Amino acid sequence: MERITGKYYIETPYPLEKAAQVLAGEQSSGTFVAVPGETEELKARFAARVEKIEHLESVNEPAMPGAVAKEGGYHRANIEVSWSVENFGYNLPVLVSTLQGNLYELTQFTGLKLMDIEIPDSYTQHYKGPEFGIEGCRKLTGVEGRPLIGTIIKPSIGMSPETTAELVKTLAEAGIDFVKDDELMSAAANSSFEDRVDAIMRVINDHADRTGKKVMYAFNLSDEVDSMLRRYEYIVKAGGTCAMVSLNSVGLSGAKKICDQGALAIHGHRNGWGMMNRHPLLGIEFPAYQKLWRLAGVDQIHVNGIKNKFWESDDSVVRSIEACLKPLANGTTVLPVVSSGQWGGQAFETYRRTQTIDLLYMAGGGIMAHPDGPTGGVVALHQAWQGAVDGLLLEQAAEKYPEFANSVKKFGNS
């Protein structure tokens, strides 16, 4: 029977073998004490197995509260634990409960993070993954040979549908590929979801009729499932190509229900990510996280950005991009969404470190606050990426492209 393997980074004051066995028992057939019915036959079929333990170091102070070390300090290790697929079948919520359930509360651990998941081929055959992915999003936007260039509606909330549509018109005429609602915006007192869709899609459809280029707009339909489905259909009927879901807010089942509809590319926003990942010894690492959402069918997912405005390191961002672009067994990938304090200046380091143009490169203030207005901001991002791919240094690109030079003057010291 196929098995799924969770890879963990742990810290414990207990012997590593004992702590790992506690994790395996708690998350499968066992509990804190032997119980009737837990036969050897049952354990042989359903018990989790400790597959690997790699001791890394021991430290004197714990990463988090838990059991107190009596001697020898707190031991850090990489461990691997596997479960038979029989335990949960093709059930993503129960899979997550298995991989990430009560184990975070076990006193045997003063640190624990799920780093990655090894998924058997049957899972990637059962879950078809992204309906559109990278190639589908390129086809919908008509973009080849470069990253998709996108932006976020700012101010995040408070604009009327008509004002938002005017901004989208300006961005479309400037050559933007992608625009999205901010995660704070779905429906507000002065901007109902339906009115906003109507106003924006009139602009986008008119621009497409005149130019042949249809801007992808990600409407944030995050809500209760029934409401999300109604909003989804409203976008489809209006001629839209994309919807946004706040992944951590609606959950795997909600996101999968939306992805399963199959008519729109799904933009997965990971807001709330920091509470799952910011502590080095707690939560989940992005390579594991993105696999779950890819199985659910998300087409695009946020990865932060180089020199971002948040806490995440450049190394972590690069690993996240690489994780998105590594195909699962069924060949599917997911489009990495680079965002957070981005402007054209980070394009050079992003390309140098990833050597990919399969990105949705998003700039909010980097476009909206450009000295030449949003039009100059869009043009400057195109110029920056062209310079990066051509092997120019930032300074050389600034000498060649006037709009990008104005970006450097505005954002270069920020």
C-alpha cells in the first residue's frame, strides 16, 4: 500500500527515537497509553512508521515552552514519518489533520515544523491539480516570453466600482496583464461584488474588443461556500477569467470546491501565512504548504518577493519559487506570484537567482506611485524585466530606459 511521508524539523528534550515514536503513535493508531483493540495486526496495517532520524545539534534553551530538559539540552533533528494512504484515503482535510494535527501540542516537542511532504503517484492521479497553471494563465493573458506583469488595486478598500474601473482602464491601456482585488476587498458598503464586477468587466471587455488583449482580473470571491459559488458564476457570465481565494480563510475544502468548477483560473492568496511559518521551529514550510493547495487545484500562489517589505528572507523566497516550478508526478506546476514591496529594481536579482520568467510579477505601489503615474509604472516593469533577461545590470537598464530610470529615482533608496 502506498504511503505518504511527512518531513519534520523538530526540537525535543527527549531521546530522538522516543520523541519520533510519540509523534507517530499520536498521529495514527496510538495514544498516551496502550488501549484495548490496538492489536499488532492493526498496528502493522495502520500505525505510522518512523522512517528516518538525522540529529543536527543540541541547544541549551528551548525554542518554545514544553517539557524541561533534565540533562543533555534540547535536541534538534530532521525526521521522516510515513502513513499508509489507507488511513485517510483521498481526503485532504484528514490528511492535514494527520500531518499537522495534535502533534504541535505534544509536550515532547519544544519545536516542530512540517518541512515537506512526499506524495505517492496515486494522489496526483486522483487530484488533477491546477486546471490552468502556468501555460493556461499565459494563454488567457496572451503573454509569452516574459513574466506576467500585475498589480493590486490600491487603496485596498474604499473605492467605488466606477473609480476602480477607471483605474483598471488606465492600467489596461498601459499594458498591464493582471490586476487583482486586495485581500481586504470582497464587498463593501460602497462597492458591492456584483457592481464591481460589472464596472470592471465593461472596461476589460471593451479593451479586449478594441485591442485583442484581455486583462486578467482576479475578483476576490472569498466568503461562505454557497456565496462563493454564486460569485463565481457571476464572474463567468460577465466574461471574467480569474477569481481570487484567500486560502487560509476559506480552507482546503472551500478552495477545492471553487477550483473544481474549472472555468476560471484561481489566484491563491496566502494572507495569514506568517502565523504558520514565521517561527523557525513551528508550523509549516512552503514546499509542503504549496503541495496541498496544488492538489486542491490552485493555479497561482503567492511566494513573497526578493527584498520584500515583510520578514521573509530572499533564500526562502527563492526556495518557494523553485517548489512551485517543480512538477508533481502528474506533470503539473503552479504559477508563482511574486509580490510584497516589489518594483522593477528587484527583477534583476529575482532573475539572477531563479533563471525563470514563469512568474506573475506584482507591484502595487511600484506601479501606482511611479512618478509618471500607473502607465509609467507598468512600462518600467516591462523594461526592468527585459533588462534583467538581457543580462543588463540595474544601472545599465536605468541608462537605457527612461521610465525605469524614474523608478530608480523614486524607489531605489527605499
